[in-house]
Amino acid sequence: MNQALSPSTVLLVVAAFVVAALPHLTAMPGWLALAIVAAAVWRALVALLDLPRPGWLVRSALTFGGLALVIMHYGTLWGRRAATVLLCVMVAAKLSEMFRLRDARVVATLGYFLIATQFLFSQQLLLFGYLLIGCALVTAALVRIQRDADKISPPADDGAPGGIRVARLARDGTLLMLMAIPFALVMFTLFPRLGSPLWGMPENALDGRTGLSDEMSPGTIADLFVDDSPAFRAEFDGLVPPREQLYWRGPVLWRFDGRTWSRLFYSNRAPERTPRPDRNAFAYSVQMEPSERRWLFALDYPVGAPADARLSADFELIRKRPVTTLISYDVISQPDFRDAPELQQTLRRIALHLPEGSNPRTRQRAEALRRRYPEDEALIDAVLEWFNQEEFFYSLETAPLGRHGADEFLFDLRVGYCEYYASAFVVLMRAAGIPARIVTGYQGGLWQPSDGYLLVRQSDAHAWAEVWLEGRGWTRVDPTAAVSPSRIEEGARSALSDSAGWFGTEWLYQLRNQYDRLQNLWNKSILGFDAQRQRDFLARIGLDGLSIGARAAVLVALAAIVLVPLVLLTQGLARWVRNTDRLDRAWQRVRRRLQRAGMRPGRGETPLELAARSTDSLANADELITLAEKYSALKYGPVGSLGEIARFDAESAGWRPYRLNPRRSKQSQ
Amino acid sequence: MNDSADRAGDHRPGPLQRLEQAIAAVNGVILGKSRQIELAFSALLAGGHLLIEDLPGVGKTTLAHAIAIVTGGQWQRIQFTNDLLPADILGVSVWRREAESFEFRPGPIFANVVLADEVNRATPRTQSALLEAMAEQQVSMDAHTHGLPRPFFVIATQNPLDLVGTYPLPDSQLDRFLLRISLGYPAREQERALLVEADRRTLLAGLQPVLSPADVLELSAAAATLHVSEPVLDYIQALVEATRTHAALRAGLSPRAALAMLATARARALLEGRDYVLPDDVKQTFAPLAAHRLQCNPNSGESEHVVEQILDETRVP
């Protein structure tokens, strides 16, 4: 138990920890991440420079200090983020007492756990790739620890960093992982899936990166514009709606306090009537990325709610639980539906409410318009015409608005994006006596023709207005479309192309679209393999209808079939084969070097004969003779120990032939 | 490997040291022929017999003589001539009138080491008698079998076949000899030493038995248990297969020859003080072991050359 770790093993374990923890480190406060990295670097230096080991006082200070810091920052130890950060901190503290093989094994094994916990936060394909590398590194570290335990580290490895060979690491790591693939496949297909994830409700949002919220204050949507990550993907069963109809409905906002728009609690009731699908309806399925929100998005107007969700009176889809993992739902939308031809008095009052004394110029303008256009439709057209004809610009680079937001925007600034336009438009409508509300959601999306799905990114977030017209009910009006038609027709990227570069170059943008196709495939085939798909699969291979116990038995049996030969192989044969291979490879290396030095090892020449012959041409033939004797003894003698083979490997690796007066011997030829 | 060397040393200190002394003693008489002497002792420890073939006067008989002396036990010398009869080798049954029965009088072959000088001068019938006894390790006569002593080691010498008045040993019987060696002319310095130093006969007379029959048996038994690894067995098989497929050869080596290769390689490993067999042991003993067992097709050169070629071309595993 008291075996020492070689410095290179410590380096490897520390590196494996850092790689495994890196995604967590990027998500925790910078100072904490820095402290953890510092602990890792310090431990590596202790190993490299043979610094004194920390005493128990330092170690317990690290442990309890780390615990205190996590509690101070997160206020709790519960929840995914706080718990995983605590895990990182504690493993970092464990590094300070990692001086025995057992401790190194604990740290390395926790590396697997750190990697697994990443999937609580994201199941992205790229991250998966990164974590595979992390897994390989942790595995290689464990192999290395075992080598230390067997005391077969070659002497050359005692000198630390030079002792880590990338090729060997890669081989150790990947070989074992490849062997695990059959077992992983069995577990993946047969292990019982839960209807919902184990970790249920989240207590904290996705580290600030979220989808649409149920409020809109200045800047909320602008934040989303810079987020190029996918919000959801939609696949249509039949017709794909034209671009100008791709309004993905999210939270509907009624209340306005002069600055922030928010939802109405009353909207949570069920709709009075729901659309009836006809042949114009669109049927589609949506794969939604985790948003930590309860909103699901659908085109106007969803006919019904998918399982786990319900339809609100404003035709929002609200899920019972927040979307914390990739989910998939099917919706049917009926575009030609008229929402609420009758408007209750209470709701009408709310839809006309404006804070007292705000936006005097807008009110003035509204009254003037009202006098000129008694008809609601004519008034709306006039406003849109005004937006379109006057000097209004669509841009993200705009100024924040003050107390009279609509006034400042409509009469002074005149530069803004959808949020500004929708907000100012609804204020103007309400001032003119037309009930109006704001709808937030996503607009448009990128059509991926080869895979047949529509990719909607966070940057497609949008806000538009709905006005209530006598006889027609709630009607969508998008003031942004009047100002910048290209925003609607081609997407946010095109509308903003002159002013902004956050999407990077065209090339990068294409690359990201290609990557998203892979991600979509990954989502559908791997992440989408849920309880239902598993049942279908089992039915196809005739394993449905089995009791849980029988399924468990099948699982165990298959796992055994896959694992037992593997274990036998690794335990006995592979170990022997690998080490004789290693011996032969070492000798082949010597032969290659001799070949390069001009000696031609003969086909039928034994190692000893070769070495004896070299006395004529090599200055260090005596060393070669010693090597040949050792090789012969290991190769042909009674089975040598692994340590001897490793020593021979190291010794022969360092040997180079030195020619005896090469010039003279050439002349004599 | 230090461990195993120590172990070997602890295990049999006496016989191995005496073996070394015996070899050194023979080397003191026959100068510059350590390789041949090593092969001769390999044949002894492998339980086979030795054929020395060379021109007259290069020291065949002296070598055989020296080995016979240092090996200890009883030794006999039979000078083969064309009027030698089987009974002169094996012995005769004589009528004992007092006992009214035949009594077997053992011939010179009943010895631990038998020196058959110029074996190709005798008639095939006499040669056969010797070769049968070598193969059977016993003599059958008048419905009685008489076992030969152990160890039983025949060293035969032979003049090359193109000399007048000889009966060449039949090909099929040549493989009764485990190894066939030749001595060749001595090197310059050794020849000078030969001229300057005392007469070989005086030196031979001064030789003392170093080993005992029991030693030889013990060493043979030890050799037979030496470790042989898979690659070495592969190498033996590869060589045997090469003789069977070689275009110049009429027939390849037999399984008995393969067994002989293994035994000889083990004996040589023991002589070298190792407790495992190297491919070198197989390779160094292959030519003396195989050349006289192989016959070339007409106009295909000599079997010695073919054997060298096979050794060069067969990869050492």
C-alpha cells in the first residue's frame, strides 16, 4: 500500500484531472477555477522538484477552506452546479495528499465521475468528443498507476516529464476504451431508460445562457442575438410553411410598467376554443435544446399541447417541467385561425393600459392619427407606412432608452431592433385605443435541405406585436418587417450583416451549419434513444413483453458474454503477447539502427552472431554483445519478468551504434 | 539470468566442473580445434555417436583417443581392416566342455567408449555389425541379448571416400552417427606448436580420466531437461522444413533427425553453461548433424553447401 508514485505518474494524474475538470472550470467563478488550477500546478511542481509535502494542517485548511468558499458563493451544496463545483474543489484538495498509489487511483477514478457529470449540463457532440479524450487520458493515467504498482516503469521514466510518451499514452487509453465498446453498446441498448431524467428540477439556470424569458426588458433579446447556439430544430411531415409564416410563438406579454413587459397570470387558463386542423395545417416535430425554461415553441396556432405540456389562453405551450435535457415533441399548427373574436372587458383594459404620464409625444401622435384614421386597420397601415417611409433603421447598435422609451425611440433615436419596434408600436397602438400586446419567440430559421430540418438558433429570437381588431380578433403585426423586410425574409443575420460581425466569417458560419447537421444526427440517434424508442427496438428483436426481471437477466447475460472473453484476454494472453511483442520491438529497433549504421543484419543471423560480427565495424560492439545476450536470455530463456523486459526496452532504446572509423572502412571497400 | 546461473551452479557443481576440465584437457592435446571438440562432447552428452572424417594424419585418432581417455570408464580401440569379422567386434560364444554349455566372450565393443578407427576399411558386413550394435545399444547372439554398458559412445574415424581400398558406409546407415565432423589442417601457429612441443603420443599417455561414466550419465540427463522455448522449436522446424522443400536435395530430414537436433542443441547449451537453448545452439550444430544425412540430386553441388545456404536463408524467430 505504501508504494511511491513516480513523478511522471503524478504529472499524468494531475493532467487527467485538469482535462476532466476543464468544462466545469469554465463554468465556475474565475477565482475558484484559478485556485483549482493553482492547486494542480503546485502538486505537479512538488512531484517535479521534490518539494516538501504539505502537512495535515495545510491539507485540512485546503479542504475546509474549499468547502467554505463553495458554500459562500453558491449558498448551498445542493444542485447540479454547486455539487459538481464542490467535487472539483475536493478533488483538487485531494491532490495535496496524493502520495500513495491508492490516492492516485482515487483521483484518477474521480476523473471519470467528473466527466460523467458534464452530461448533466450539456450533451453536445463536440463536448462528447472532448470528454472521450478526457476518458482516454484518465484511463491512461490508471494504466500508468498500475505500472507503478507493478514496479515496471522503465528507469528512463524516473526523470519525470521526459518519461511521458504520448504514443504510449494514446495506446493505453484508446485500447482499453475500444475494448469497452461492446459492453457500452449492450448497456446503451438494453439498460432500462427512465421516462424522465433522474435529476429532475434544476435549481439554477444554465449558467446565464438561456432561451427566452417570460419578461422583456430592454436588451433581453439583444443578448440572444449574439448567442449562435441552436434553440431547437423542426422537421415537417408535409409542407414546409413559407418563411414569412415562420413565427415561433413563445411568451405573450401584456403588462407594461414603462420599461418591462411581462406576462399575465390570467393567461394560464385554457383557451376558450382551439383551432381545428384542416388540410392547411402543418404537422412537425421539434427537437428542443435545453433552455431551463418551461416554454415550448410552436407556429401560430398550435392545435393542442404535446404530452407534459398545456396550451394557454394566449396559445403559448407551457411545459410542466423546465426543459433541462434535449426533448422532442410533436405539434400541429393551424395558420388560418382567429384568436378571440370577443375580448373581455378586463383583458381589454389591460391591453390598453399605459403607465400614467409616460410617453406624451407618442400619445399626442396617436391622437392625431386617430383623428385622421377612424378605422383601426387604416391607422395600423399608416403607422407601418410611417415606419417604412421615414428614416427608421434596424440595428443592434443603438442607445438605451430612458423613462419615455417610446417617445425617445419614435421621435429621436429611430435606430433599434425588433424589441424596440415591437415595444414602441404596442405603446402607440394602446395610445390610439387599439388593444395590443407583445409576442416573443423566434422567427425564421435555417433550412438544412440535405437533412430536411429547420434549424432555429437563439439568434433568431424575435418580438412582434398583436393587435385586437373588431371581428378579426388578435392579429399579428410585425413592425420590424415594415422597417427591415430582410430581417423577416432572410433572417437576423442578413439584416444585420453590415453592422455586425459576431457570426464571424462566412466560412465559419457554413462550418457551424455543417456541424449542426452532425449534432442533429447525434441528437436523433443517440440522445433521442429514449424509453419509447427502446421499447420499439426491443419489440423488433422480440424482447418486448419481458418482465423487468427477465430483461435484467438478458442484460446481465449479454454483458457477461461480452465481458468474460475480454477479461480473460486482458488477464492472461494479452499481457503475455504484449510483452513479448515489446521485447521483439525493442530488438527490431536495435536492428534498424544497425541497418542505418551500415551493418546488414542477415536473415538467418542470430542476435549473438550479429553482435559478434559487429566487432569489426562498431566501436561499441561490446555494448551490443551485452544487449544481444540479454535479449537472447529474455527471448529464449525461461519466461522473464515484465520488469526485465521493460528494463531491456529502456536500455536498448538508449543504445546507438557508433561506427569504427567509418571513413576508413569505406575506403577499404 | 544471474539467478538461474547461480541455481545451476548450486545444483551440479561437480560434474559440470569436471566436464570443463575434460574439455580443457582435450584442447591441450588437439590444438586450435575447440569447435570440433565441443561438437564431440555434444554428441557424447546427447547420447549419440560421432563420426570423424578427414584425411589421414590430421589428428582424427588422437582426438578420439583423447576423448576416450578423459571420459573415463572402459574404453576400447578397434582397428578396422578388410579382414575384420563381426565376431572380432561383438565377441564369440565358446563351448565350455566342463559346463557343457556355450559361454559368451564379449568382444571389444563392450566398453563405454569405443574407438572404431578407419571404419570404412572393413567390409559392409562388419560395418553393419557395429552399426546395429550402436543403434540397438545391445548385442544379440545365439538367442541371447547382451546389453552394452552405459554410457556407450562410439567414435568412428573414416578416410574420405576417394581413397583406394575402402568400403564407403551406406547412406542409410550414416544417420546412426549423430554428428559428423572433420578436423581440417591446423592453423599456422598451432602447427608450429605441434612441431615444437612434445610428441602427441606422450601427451596422450599423460592424460588422466577426468569424468566418470556416472558423470556422463548425469550430465546427459541434465541436458535432456534444459528449457527450450517456442521460438527455438519454431526454428528447428523451420530448418527441417527447409531441407524438405529444397530443390537440390533428394530427401529432407526425418523426424528422428529433428529429435537429434533438439538433443544436440540441448547438449551444446549445457556445455556453454546455459540452462536454456538458444537458436545459436541449433545453428552451430546443424551442419555437422544434417550434412551427412542429406543427399543432393546429381549435379546439385554438395550437401554442405546446401546446408549453409539453408542456415543463411532461414529466419531466426
